[in-house]
Amino acid sequence: MKIELYIAQLLYRYQCVTVPGFGAFLTETQSAQLNESTNTFSPPKKMISFNANLKNNDGLLANHIAQAEKTSYEYAVSAIQYEVFNWKKALQENNLFSIKNVGDLCLNADNNLVFTPYDQTNYLTSSFGLAPFVSPLVKREIFEKQVIAIEEKETIQLVPETRTASPYLKYAAIFVLGLGLTGSVGYSIYQNQIASETILVETAVQKQVQNKIQEATFFIKSPVPAVTLSVKSAKEKKMSYHIMAGVYREEKNANKTFNQLIHLGYKARRIAPNKHGLFPVLYGSYATIAEAEKAKQEIQKKHNPEAWILIESL
């Protein structure tokens, strides 16, 4: 199962998508950008980063895969573990691994993961349909030259005007000045009163807002279904990884192989016939992919080079 598609789908809806046992992809909204050197405008988008320290399973990715594939949560967790195992193996062998529409992962000299995101996909839904565009440079040189030419040609001369002052105008000016002073003083008192009342109203509003915040209950539109984990004993623990010895058309041949494996010391198992009516025989079952991979290598070396791993909750 390829989980890259499901990681990309969740990046549109969430700020953090954790791949259990591997790391977490984080998103941060970046505002619109202007590149002055190229006159290019870029729309707002989500910038993707990677944190290798966030490895705990929060259930988000596994639940999404289980719903999309219409399978169980345990099978989705097993599929993620198997995919992560292949990712780590590819990094060790090729020193580079690419996740489609997300980015590239590689190992540096200190054997630490370095993530390089892709810029082709914008995971910000509010910017859907917006693409970068180039705006032609606005030229203002001609207009500025015309303004300078007009300023040089036209000169304004101020001619002083002589008037005879009337004594009545002096008294009227004194009266108007007095009214102005009285109004300014009254206006300042009125402004102070309004300011004090505004402060009282803002304080009351802040108290109400704080009370609402303390009493608020937040709901998520599409919450992730609750994951119920039950603690099982070692005998009840499901083994999802199985080493396949063979599949037989006749049951007597399956019993013969089963008895031979038991005689050789393997914890062999017989499981129910598959949909084709064939009878499978297992070398044994394991809880993790690492244990199954190790056992498969030993079996291929000592007994059966054609042995392979079956991932299924039995």
C-alpha cells in the first residue's frame, strides 16, 4: 500500500500529519509574496517542513487510510509500519527517497534526515485556483519629466494687498477668539469624559470575553474518530506478519508440510482455506515487520528460498 497519496490528502486539511515511527510533516501558512527582481506575485500557500522527532502514532493517518480503504484500523497501522520499513531501507541503500507531491528526503553526513519540499503543489485551500503571475513594470519617467518642465516654465508671483482695517473688525476678532478659547476648554473636558467612559466599557467587554473563553467548548467540524486501544496479554496479542511456507490444492499435502515443519522445530500454523479453495501453511507469525523480516531471511537461508511475508490480521 502506498501511503503518499493519503499524506498529501491530509496536508490540505491539517497542519500536522504524523507518520508513526518515521516523523511528522508540518505546514505553515505563508502570505502572498512579491519578487521585485522579476515582478512576480505569488499567492498565499502552505510551507511544508519535516520533524523527525515526532514519531508517536496520533491515529490521524491510520484512521484516514482505514476509512479510505474500508479496512480495519489494525491493518492500516500494519500497512504504515511496512511502508516505513521500506522507506528506511531505501534511504540506507540509495541515500535518497522521494514522496510524491510532498518532497525529497535524504541523509546528510551525520546520518540525519534532510527534507526538501516541492513547490509545485499549494496545500492552502483558500488559494485554490490562484497562480503566480508577472506584472509589467510601471514606468513613470515621462510623467515626472513633464511635471518638472511645467514647474520650470510657470512661476507664481505673490503681490501684497493693502487694506484699511476697521475698528469694528478688531472687536469682532476679540469676541471670536474668546468664544474659541471657551469652546476648546469645554471640548477638552467633554473629550476626557468620553475617554473615561470608553475605558469603563472596554474593561467590561474584556471581562465578558474572558468569561466566555473560560466557559467555551470548541467543536471540530470533521473530528477524527476516537481510537479505542485495548491492552491485551501476550497470548491474546494479534500477529499480523506471517512467513508463508506454501499453498496446497490438496489438504493432505498441507498436513504433510505442516508436520514436517513442526518436526524441524518451527512454530508452524495451518490457516483457513483462501477464496480459491487452497490450503496455506505458515512457518510462524510475528508481531512486528522487523521480526518477520529477520525470520524470513533465516528461513530463506536454511530451508526455503521462496518463503515470503503475508500481512494479514488472523
